[in-house]
Amino acid sequence: GSSPVTAGIYFVSFIMLGTMIMLNLFIGVITSSMAEMHAEIDKVKEESNPNPALHDLAVIEQQLHKLRQTIQASQHTQREAT
């Protein structure tokens, strides 16, 4: 027959194994959902900005405009000083 100690060891190992399997499935579902979410976010970003070079160009143009304003203000200040 089986002793109570063997039954206890079997029961605890069965519960631990079942818990590990369920935890693994849960983590797999969460990981899969997050991967799908990131893929959708990347797709939306690509659709909203199909050409990243255009965005970079717009940023550079804004910086150039600010630089021109700074230079003009500096020149204006120098003219007033002289």
C-alpha cells in the first residue's frame, strides 16, 4: 500500500506542478497580449507618420527658424549698442 507520507508528497508535488503550469499559461497569455499591443502601437505610429524623414525635416526646420530668430535678435541688439 501507500503510506501517508508518500500520499502527502504526491499531493504537494501535484499541487505545485499544477500551480506552475497554470502560472506559466497565465504569463504566456499576458506576454502574448503585450506583444500584440506593441505591434498595434507600432502600426498606428507608422500610419500616422509614414515617412520619418519628413518628421526629422520638420524638426530641423523648426530649429533653423529659432536659430534665425536668435541671430536676428542678436544683430538688432548689437545695432542698438553701437
